[in-house]
Amino acid sequence: MDLHVDLQDRRDVAGQIYRGLRARILDGRLRDGEQVPPSRELAQRLGVARNTVSGAYAWLTAEGLLVSRGRAGSFIQNAPRERGVRAKTSPGVKLRPRAVWRELRVPPPSEPPAPYDFRVGTPDVTLFPFETWRRLMARQLRATTMTSAYADPRGRPELRESVARHVGVSRGVRAEATDVLITHGAQQALDLAGRVLLEPGDRVAVEEPGYPPARLLFQSLGAHVVPVPVDGEGLVVDALPDDTRLVYVTPSHQFPLGIVMSPARRRALLDWARRRDAVVIEDDYDSEFRFGGRPLETLHSLDRSGRVLYVGSFSKVLLPSLRLGFLIAPPSLQRELQLAKQVTDGHSQLPAQMALARFIDSGAMARHLRKTRREYEQRHTRLSEGLTRHFGDAFEQLPSVAGLHLCVLLRRGGSRLEQVLTRRARAEGFGIEELSRYCAGPPTRHGWVLGYGGITAERIEEGLQRLRTRLAGAL
């Protein structure tokens, strides 16, 4: 029996033995019923510890490729009968996914950063306090702080209390720790809310243009998603269908236009939801980055009937890769939301939760926000002034005093010009996104959505000058 295994990496000896034997079993070089050498003998031949070979044999046994017959030894089982014939998996029946997954048009994956990166939703990784976060995580990754038990699906009590205090100070949201559910970012918060609230076929209203991941998520849950137009005051409440079950809005900094929903429109939306027995999900993304004016009260703070679910995320404040967010919901939904969280993924990562709680409570979050807010405000000003100086004749800049992006509308021309300008800009090394990509239906406005989280203030002016020169013939 040929059982030669080339142990190239001594750090994974058991794995290499396992993979070598498994490959020989599956491709027919080791036949069904053939005996393998005793673990002691093979260990001596390979010059490794016996426990190493025993471990590899145990993995093969667990997979059903090896069977132990006591003192008689271990034998190959379920291997191909004829040598040299590779085992093939039967195609079986053609499994059919739900129709919605064939119909969804998911956006392409993110492209690598461009030389002039104006992509949306990209925070500056260099501003993240890696050393502070590393110390906090190291403190949690000790044997004395880890537990073998599964945790509360709602999240660590310390973090839920910290989040309640954080949103109370920063956004005036009145919430107790018991109202907070920790999630893997805002997207999971939306998913949990949809799972708990929506029946297949329920109507969900989203902003148009709006946030595509939210629209796609609700569609995947079987909801009938209706895009509702946005004007200068925010979502047009009068355009909401009467039978809407759930309304998803971004009132503090409408995505992607950047418009702030007016006080009158906020009251109208809450009154409408009360009359129609509907639910409102308020996504308060990027709310920490505000550069002027007094922020308006959140819908959650104005709500007196318990119909608003408040969603927040630390993706832009910290890093998207940390996947930490939260959902603040009324007591009437807490049990069901906890159950939905438990059956989908159990709970969020515990060390990161504890690290974030300490990050907030120690004042490190407040210091980090002051630093990043100053930096992003400078970039916001550079981009806004640069757009007016270099593109004021071609684009109308929509007012925006928060977040990490600006939106500009073409003063003339439509879809074709938007596509031509975007294509030329990308060819010149600019990461730019057209406004039409955020529309569910035929767009009525055309332009660009320009982020400034991934480009320094110095590069913004340089980039705009170069872009104007390269696009001069098309504008």
C-alpha cells in the first residue's frame, strides 16, 4: 500500500496526513475494505508522533471514510470499487431556489479603491484608533474573560447600556438598555425587523432614490416593495399607499440625496403611521458626523405611539469590518426580536461587544468622534467648495450638513450624459457613482453621489481640477 505523504509544512502534519489519505481514498488508489497501517507503524514510517496519525485517522473515521474493527485494525469504507476511477457526485435533481432570488438584481461587489476615491460609504481606515482597539480586544481575549456558554442573543448588557447612553447624548433618543438589541450592523437590524413584522406580500415603502441594500432585503423576505418619491422636505407622505405595512426612511440625512426631512413632514409621517397602523424604521446612519445647524429630533424621539424602530450602526464611526450595530424597538417586539436573533445566528461576537462597551464608556468614542468629525468636516468643505468652483455650471449641489457624501444633479442632460460622464471619469481613475444606481425605477434625476471618506482633503482639490479638465469636452 502506497501511503507516502510529503510533509512539507511541519506545523500541519496531521492535516497533511488526513488530506493525503482522503485524496487516495476518493480517487480509488485505496480500495474499499483495504486495511490501513496501524497508527504506530505509520507514525514510525513518517517520523511523526503516533497521536498525530491517530488524529488524522479520527478525522477520516468521522467522515465515514475509515472504520475501526477493534484489534483487527482500521479499514477503508465507501471508497470507489475500481482503481483509477475518481468518485463523482451525483447531480441528482435540479434544486430550485425561491423565485425572488432569481429576480433580485444585486449590485456588483465593491471595486478596488481608485486613485481618486469618491465612492460612497467608505470611512477613512487611517483615522481608526487601532492601538486603543487592540488593547481593548486583547483584554477580552483572555481565558479569564472568555466563556464556553452561548450568550444573550440581545447582546452583552454592558454594551446595551453603553449604546442607550450614547444615543441619548448624541441623538436625544430616549431608550433603556432593555430596548436595545445588538446586531451585525444595520443590515441585520433591518433583517430582524422584517422577519418579525412582515408577512409574504406585505407592502413596504422605501425612499426613491434610496438605499438599495434595504430594498433588496425586504424583497428577499417576500415583501412587495414600493418606491416612494423624495422631495425637498423628505419622503412624500401623501404618496404612500394606504395598505403599507412598513416604511423605511433615512430622515436625518436622506440617502443618497442628503436632504433633511422637515419637522412638518416628520409629524405627517408619524400621523400617517398611526392612522394606518403601520411601522416606521428610522435608519439614522452617519448621524454622528454633523457639520452645521442644530440637528432635528429623531422620529423615534417624536413618536408617542411606539411605532418607530430606530436603527444605528458603528460601521462608519469605526470600521465596516467590525459589523456592529443596534436596533432600538418598543417592548411589544422585544421577545420576538430576541427569538429572531437567536434562531438566525445566536449572538454577536462577544469580545468585540465588550471592547466597544469599554471604548464608549472610557471616553475613547467621544475623542474619536471629535477627531473624525473635524477631519470629515474639512473634506466636506473642500468638496463642496471645489464642486461649486469647478462644476457649478454643470451640476447643482444639493444641501447637506452631515454624513460622508454629497449629491450633485446635472443641470442639463439626462441619463445618457450621466453615463458618459461617469464612464469617462472612471477611465481617468476616479471612483464615482451615478445617482441612477440608487433608483428602483426609471430615474427622474441624474447626477453623481460623491463620498469623501476615502480621499484626503488635499487630494479632493487636486482630483476635482483634473476631473474638470478631463471632462471639459463632454460638459
